[in-house]
Amino acid sequence: MTDPTTKKKALVVTCQADGQNGNVADLTRHLNEGWRLVSTTAMGGVGGYDGPVQFAALVILEREEQKTVGGFTGQ
């Protein structure tokens, strides 16, 4: 059973082979905000002949919610 104070989130992270576009910055932001990587699953890619190569992965994150007491966050 999952702890009710643990939140989970799924992201589809995309990135072109040259590192441009995509939403890797969103994943980085979540990790910097205290989310932890639980699992990843490759979803394949597209492009090549008639467009830029792009890859995608399903990323599952989780984070335990901070409890606050009198407006102060406990760790």
C-alpha cells in the first residue's frame, strides 16, 4: 500500500537527437524540486528520413509531501 503522503507523477520526456527541443528541462525542474525517479520505460522514437530524430520515454516520479506545522516545513 502506498503512503498517503507520497505523490506520484508520470511524465513523457522527449528529446531530439541533437539535444534541442523536447522537455528534458521539465524533468530537471521536477528533480530539483525534490521528486525522485521511480522508473523509466523507453517509448521509441520517430523521424529520420523526413524529419528530426526524436526519442520519448515514460518517466515515473514520486515525492513525499512535506508536513507543515505553524507555517514551517519539517524535513
